[in-house]
Amino acid sequence: MVRLYRLGHDRYVQHTEGRPLPAELESYARERRGEMPPYMVLPQGPVTFRVSEEGCRPRTFAWNGRDPLPPVVLQYVCQQGALPPQDP
């Protein structure tokens, strides 16, 4: 399972379950006595995100379910607080 942790305003860290925690997550948990930040579960497997700007056609961004999210998708999450619409 891949999660996107919210460390603060416009600060997100992606982590795949079963792998070592990134330094930012370790530091967050250490400062809060083991408490982890809020997170959202990312889709499993390949997916296509649809990101649209006002007055423009939606653009699509493929994600394989493992690598870091495309920067445009992460920017959308920072602005909207949720993942953009997606197609399987």
C-alpha cells in the first residue's frame, strides 16, 4: 500500500508500506512520540489522473502505482487537499 502523508501546509511525503520510512517521516514521528501524520491511500496499480485548470481541457498524467507522483498531481493535492479524478 502506498500512502501520501501530510506533514504540514503544502508538505507531503509518499511512502510505500514495508519499506524504510523516509527521514522526514521518522523525524515527524520522533517529535510526536511515535504518532504518524494524517495520510491518504494512493490507488493500487497503474492509474491515469485527470487534472484540469479553469477554462482548459483536462490533462492526463499516468502513474504506475509505485514511483513518485507526477509533480502536477502533487501540486493538485497541495491546492485541493485530495487526489484529482482518476481513470483506471
